[in-house]
Amino acid sequence: MILLQGQGLARTFADEVLFENITIHIQENSRIAIVGRNGTGKSTLLKMLAGIEEPSLGAVSKKKDLSIGYLDQYAAIQSSRTVWEEMVHLFEDVETLKKQAQKAAEQLGDPDLLSDPVAYELALKRYDQLQEELNQKNAYGYESEIRTVLHGFRFYPEDYDQPIQALSGGQRTRLALARILLEKHDLLILDEPTNHLDIETLTWLEDYLRSSSSALVIVSHDQYFLDRVCNEVYEISHKACEYYKGNYSHYLEEREQRYLLKQSLREAATRDSRLGRIHREKLGARLNYKTCAITP
């Protein structure tokens, strides 16, 4: 199923074109890398897909109720909470559900309710619905998941009570990425997520994203990271975009093959043009000779 697609996307500034006529399709299981030289518009394209910027031309359409998590390359959490408080805050709705489920469970023991079969059946149905929602939201395991993700980004139990304001810029960037992963979006759009990560953390992130159920669209200068995580590549070059099916290594090979093919076609066209010109010149000379030969 297509989650999001951009059709004929373009970004222009006055008379200058950054890129144009870009079409991209993002499926439920997409693992997409956006590549290109600096200044080609990769981050701008990500912002269009995330709904942060409007395209100069073209349109972005998405599935109803699509949840998108966007990480800016300069992202850093600004909060007055501690590390643990910030992560737990993401699950406030889960805690509300747990309280509702607890109240619903207590009501099932009410003697008046037990004496009314119809009312009891409705209350039991409500309790079952709440339990189903809690299971879907991992209500009884989310704290363990928080610890796992924080550990992956090198935040340990002794760091949990640290005020976020006291963290370094790199730590707050890592925490921003941790938060966006815990939010469980349908689509993650990540701009340079490997910034401020050491090898150990980078390896953990690769494994986490590869096992994630979220669709991915990533811009990164880390070619090995893209090779491990992505299986589709869109390259922005010369204001246009080309699509490659496969990981980053395959993209490099395929790009070289396409370049050689285009070069061969250009050389063939040049050769044919040259031969055509020579033929025309010879034909013209022959006709000119005949004309001169019959002149009285």
C-alpha cells in the first residue's frame, strides 16, 4: 500500500530552479535513501514530503491518518523535563487508558452491576476494549522499551534524572532521535540521523531501523549506513531525479552502467551525425560536379 507520494515536485527561487519534476512513491515497507551532492535540495525534498514546506509545483498526497515522524538534521530537544520524564511523557495517553481500565475493572465488582445482566455485559465489553487498546499500545512493556532505546543511544539509568537542559548539543540530538523512534510513526523521514553517533550507537540504530515496521526515507552522508538500511535510492542531480532499485552499493554500480550507456549513445549519435555530414558533403560535391559538367 502506498503511504505517501509526491508527483511532479519542484522548488524554484525566483528564476532559479533547485529541482523539478520529481516523483516519489513511498510504500508501507519502503526503505528509501535520497542522495546527491550538497546543495541539490535533498533536505528541501524531505521537508516537502513531511508537509513542512509546500512545493513550488507538484503535489504531495498521503494516506488518511498517516503518522509521520520527521527529524531535522539540526534537531535537538528543548525541554525543562529530565531524560526519563521526556520519554515517559510520550505515553501519557497510555497511562490514561490504564486508569480507565482499572476503573472499569473495579466497576465489574459492583453488586448493583452484577445484578443487571445487560449493564454488566456492556461494562465487560468496555473493559475488554480497553484491554485490547492497552495491548496494542504495549501499555505494560513501554517502560522496558524506553530503557532499551535509551541504552541504544548511550543513556544509562544514572542519566535518567539529568535535566535535558544540562545535556550537550550532541546528547540532545541523540535524545531527539530516541524520542521519534519511540513515537512509533507509520513513516520516518530522517535528515542526517547519524550525526553525533559513534560506531556502537550507529550499529544499534542500523539494526533497530532494519527491524522497524515504519517506512523510511533517509538522507545521510554515511554510505555504509545507507547500504545496510535502504533498498531504494533516489538521486537528485542536475535539477532532476533518477530512481534505483537496490541498496547504495547497487546504486553506484547501476549509475556507472547508466553513465557508460549514455556516453555510448552520445558517441554513436555523434558518429552517425559525422557520417551523415560527410555523406551530404559528398553528395553535394557530386551534384555540383554534374551541374558543372552539363554547363554549355
